[in-house]
Amino acid sequence: MRANWDLVLEKILSHSNYEDLSVLFHLLLTEEERSAVAGRLKVFQLLLDGNMSQRHIAAEYKVSIATITRCSNYLKNMSPEHRAKIQKLIS
């Protein structure tokens, strides 16, 4: 079976309250996956903020340097418009 990401996004968008979304994400993601998503979101927020070094982020938030490097490289390779949109979405 091939995963359909659009279907996942449609299901997420069809729910607007915290409790429903929490149930859905607990169904779809393991505790480890939820933790990884939360960690990656925090890394993106901190990198966009620009007030902490990558090493400080790794030490403070117990996130691997590899994850931080992937996030940093992703930000470096996006257009200024896309970066501004991302910043607005996650701030």
C-alpha cells in the first residue's frame, strides 16, 4: 500500500479542536515519532530565532546534531519568501 500524504493532511484539516487532533496524532504516530516532530519544530523555531548556536540547541534540548544540521540546511536552501512563510507558520 502506498501512503497518500494528501489524505493525511485532509484528515488533519477536518478536525479543529485540540482533543480530536490529539487523538488522531496518537493514532497515527508513536510516542517516539511525536517526540521527534516536537523536537524538529523546536529546532526550526530556535534556528529561525537565531539566538542560540547549533551546539547549544543540541545540549539544551537533547536533539542530535544531525537533526539540527538537516533543519539548518533546509532553511539555508529555501527562498526568502518560503523562509518568511515558515517563520510565520511556526512562530
